[in-house]
Amino acid sequence: MTTSHPIISLQNVGKIFRTDEIETHALSEIQFDIKEGEFISIAGPSGCGKSTLLSILGLLDVPTVGSYRINGESTEDLDLDQRALLRCKSIGFVFQAFNLIGDLSVFENVELPLTYRNDLSREARKRKVETALEKVGMAHRQRHFRGQLSGGQQQRVAVARALVCEPTLLLADEPTGNLDSKNGEAVIQLLNELNEQGTTICMVTHDTRYADLADRVIQLFDGKMVDEQIPMHPMAANQ
């Protein structure tokens, strides 16, 4: 369930990439809010600016023009260390390629983001990891390694890793892109369940089947917002 409180706000955001001879407008006049508890999809064809927008939302890049705020805090003037700290505290990432470390166990992969914080004891980290793994149904596999998991299980572990710091926003970048249809639907169902429990989610996808399951769909084309829709009948992916 959503509230009226916007946790993410973009105002006239643009991104220009410049070389000696070429100026490329990757994004232009992007403007929208994400409210607490919303599930947002950003959709569009390849090359439309989805990845650039995701990088800005994830504090991996900065807009050339415009304003990006998280919980009312402006991000444009933050230095690299400040951006990294805010990213660690406020944003969880789920990637298409899972990005699990093969030499680490499931538990250790999920714990990794917590090791960059100095305010948690080992026991506190253990509780947070176990809670995150329970949320995604992988607590029974915490001693296993990446090579012992299916693609769908690896993505569930990746979701747990994204959730372990209790982020303000969960960013999912084509989370079903490397999965077959059955596992893809299971991951989308998991994201829906997490959203129902209060997690705010922004998912980038080119798959309209999954984009339309969100509360709101933002459509990009050639770096611009060309449409913003509220699907008529959002429903769980396995129904």
C-alpha cells in the first residue's frame, strides 16, 4: 500500500554525454516521484535511456541538469564518498546477471553489504542476513555456494542481498532477463510479495508482461518520458 510521501523525486533531469565532436542527450526532462510503498516499472526499447536513468537513481551517475532528491535530500552536490554512503544506506540493487561471488557462501554473499558498516556487531549482521534470507525463501540454503543453486535461486539470493540493509528503494535491473519464464514469473511474484510487505521497488524491464504488474509504468523513448500509465488490473505474475 502506498502513502502520499515521496521518497524519490526527479525534477527536469537530463543527462548529456559529450565527446570532442558529439553531444548525446541520453535523458531529457525526466520528471516523476516515487512514493513510499510504490512498485514502479520503467519500460522502453533498448537504447531509450533506461540504464542511464537507473544509474542516476542508484547514485552511480549524476544528472547533467535537473534535481534528484532522496527523502528530501538533494544528491547533486554530494562527493563520491557521500554518494557511496547514501547508496549503501538507502538503495538496494538486483541485477540481471545476479552478481553473486562464487567463492562466498549464500550467507556471506548476503552479508557482504553489511561488512561496509561499522555500526553492527557480528550477531546483528547474522540476524539481518537470516531475516533477509527468510523473506526470499532461501534460509535453508545459506551454507550453499553459487554453483549449487539454480538461476532462480541465485536471483532470490541477490534479492536478499539487496534487502539486507533495509534500503529506502529497491532497484531491479531486468531481474528476469537471465531466467526462463517459470523462474522469471517466480521472481516477479517475489517482488510483488515484498512490495505488499512495504518495500518500495523500481524495476527496469523491456518485458511488458512484467512492467504492467507494477502500480505505475513509466515509458521511455529516445531519452524522454512519453507515457505514464496506471495498469487497469495489476495482478500477481502467477495468476
